[in-house]
Amino acid sequence: MRKRTISKEEYERIVAAEKATKDKRISRKLSVLMLRYEGYDNQTIANRTGISSTRVVHLVGEYFKRGLEDFAKKKYGGNHRNMSVAEEEAILQQFKERAEAGQIITAWEIKQAFDEKLGRDTGRGYIYMLLARHGWRKVSNRHFGSVWNHAQLFLSPFLPASVCMATTHSSGL
């Protein structure tokens, strides 16, 4: 079995990258490489870093396959949404105008608009997170004996609850 070795120049670049990073995951991965250069075996590296010895083997192989720049790149984070914030705001703008005019807006209507724009079904969770991200809140009917469905949501962007409730009861209920 051929053991891969890390050169002095590579080690110095690894140390510099480890000092520059603020991400704990990347720091741990680079620590594995530094310990490997220092001559420790996989089990000792695993014990010192708190990861399995199998993962140590995979990390060293990944480093030699991809190189330092790609190895030390952060894989997680960023916008994993279906569309940009500006696109979301553009779709919500039509609903905001209707809500400010006193109309009842439901999450179902907003979901249908987003489904149409994306060309596929979005989950309810996505819509609720999107509404929270843009400052919308739930306003529901508080009259228990009325004909309103208690599960129906009345959404309002930035409007006080008194204004929203006044607009939901304009039919005299």
C-alpha cells in the first residue's frame, strides 16, 4: 500500500489556510492534514481530532485528489432558495397591494402564484418561511361562532392587527 506524503511547501500552505479560516469544519479538515504531515497514523489523528479513522483516510485522499483550494472551500451556506429575494418580492408585491386595500390574502393563493412561477409544486413550509422572511404575519379570525373557517389564514404585510381585523369583518359578521 502506497502512503501519500505531504511536502514541506504543502504543509506551509495548509498551516496558512488553517490560520486564515474561521470555519470549524474546514479547520478540522486541515488539522487532519497537518497531523498527517507530522507523521501520526490514522488512528492517532482520529483520536486527536474526534473523527473516525475511516474519515481520516477519506479526507487525505480528498486532499490529494482535489488540491488545497478546493479541499478548503466551504461547501455549505448561501441562498438555496428557488428564486432570488427580488423575484420573491415582485410576486409578493401584488398581494401586498391587495392586503393594503383591505382584501383577505391566504397562504394558498400565494402558494399557487409561486407554483405557477416555478412551474412545479412548492411545499407549504417553503411559503411560510418565505412569508416570515419578508415580514408577513398571520392574522386570523377571532370570532369563534362565525361562519369563517378557523384554519384559514389572513396574511398581512406590516399592518397592525386592528386594521387587518377590521378589514376581515367588513361583511357585518
